[in-house]
Amino acid sequence: METRLALIDVMTKKRVDAECDVIAQGAENDDARHFYVLEKGKCAIRVRRRDPVDGKPVMSDPERTLRSYASGDSFGELALLYGAPRAATIRATTDCELWALDRSHYMAIKRRFQERLSARKRELVDSVELFRALSPEHKATIADALKCEVFDEGDVVITEGETGDRFYVVSSGEFNYISLVWAIGVLTACFVQLLQAKFPCMWAARTPRRLTSHTGNSPSSAPARASGKRRSSTTMFAARASR
């Protein structure tokens, strides 16, 4: 969310009259450095056949209209991500209002976000007691392998009996774990309590052990046979085992 807000803050508004081109097929360099979000109006996607030798549009060929863009649509992501030449011409069919994101701003924000994310992952690895004895190089390798996964409340993170190929470190939120053996014990205790109510001289209830929870930056220490079920919104970083 923070990164999205940063991108929104650096976007600039642009107005384009009807029948004018927002971007032109084959444009490069300074003419191919913006990503656009269409706020109002409509635009058409028009393309010409490309020369098989240099990949540039053949200007003598007629344009073909592929489809149209309406309010809320976006285009220009190839130039934003890779600095690639424009793959099509986007022409306003009505007066349009657009928001433009410059590639230089995007790359600066992306670089800043990646640096903060890398630092956060290193902190998480350092907080795991299992990794305390590892060298800084090994810790850095594990941190680089971590991928962010977000779970909603109630999502199952680990299912008992499944093949385990990931190690989780909790970045934020809270989750519970429960094993099948513990669940059977709870059901048995409930059943015993019912029998005790009817036959107090023959039965005695035993209180089951409490459910264990993990919070904050603690690593998931649930056994491989446990099934994890979230109690609140949680962000976790997972390292997948190589195959």
C-alpha cells in the first residue's frame, strides 16, 4: 500500500484532445517512458504491420483498430518496465484526461521499496533462533529466497499430512496451530463430560491442554503434522525448498 501511494503521488495529469495520439507505435526513448491511466474519455488501439527486419511499423500500411480503452483502463506498461518501443498507437477518440507515471520515478520508487524489503527480510532471518549459528552469507542467501505471502483471517497455512516444502517466518499478525491428535482429545473430553453428566459415578472429565498461539516476528514452530489456522490478518515470508 505504501508503494502504491508513493506511485500515485508522482503521477501527473494530462489532457489529450480527440483524434490526437497519446502514444505512437514504434516511439522510443523520451517518447516511450510513460505509463498511463485513463480517467475520462475513450481511446482506440491502432497498429500497423511491423517490418520483419527492424521491427518498426510499416507506415505505408493502413492501421487496424484492435480494441478500445475506457475510463479506468491503463496502458504503456512495456515502456515503463523495460523501456521498450511502443507496440501500438493509442489514439483518443474523445477528449481524454489521463494520469501519467514517468519511468524514472517508477524505477526510483521500485529501487527504494526493494532496499527496504531486503532489509526487512534480513531482520526476519536474524530473529529466527534456528538460524543463529549460520554465517552472514548463509543468512543473506535465505533472506534472498524469502517470498512474501499474505493470508486472510481464517485461511489455512499448513494442512496436517501434506508434504512440507516451505518454511514460514511470521512478519506480522497471529496464527494458531492444532494437531489432529489434540482435536481428537478435545472431542473425547467433550464426550466424556456428556457421559459424566449422565453417569457421574462412572466417568471423570479431563481438561484438555490449551491451544498454542504464535505472534509477531516469531518463526512458525508448529510441527510438520500441524495444521495452521489464522486468527487475524497475517503477513508471512516463505522459503520454498529447492527440488
